[in-house]
Amino acid sequence: MLTQPTLFLDTMNRQQKITISGVVFHVEENCKKKLLDHVSFIRSQHYAISDERLAELLLEQLKVDGSDVVCAKIVEEVIAKAKHLRKPD
């Protein structure tokens, strides 16, 4: 019996690797810029969050979501958590 190949019409986002504080993350291409922009913003502002803490937040969120790839949803959740870590003026 021959089977027909299954066609998946869902679009797949390409993944790219980025390193934050020595930890390699696989990030969907469509949210990589937003994540890197946020890392740059954190470094330029007075935030009490380091690259190490940002990597920890990403790892925690990946574990909660049961994922190996950082997607837009995870980036949004990490940015929301990081906003509360601003140093007082």
C-alpha cells in the first residue's frame, strides 16, 4: 500500500543562534531583532538586570513553555518581566 506524502502548509520561521552571557539560544528569525534591540536597550539604560539574568529569564521561560526555541511570545514575556527590574532613580 502506498501512502501519500503529507503536505504541511504552515509557515516555518527560520531559526538563528545567538549567545547571551555564554548561553546559546535558538531564536526564530522574526523575533531576533526585537530580542537584540531589548538587550541593547537594557545595556544603555539604568536597569538592574545583567546579561546573565536575561539569559536566566529566557531559560526559565523556555522551560515553562516546554520549548527549545525562543519565539515572539517568549520574548514578549521576558521583556515584560525585565521592565520591572529597573533601578530606582
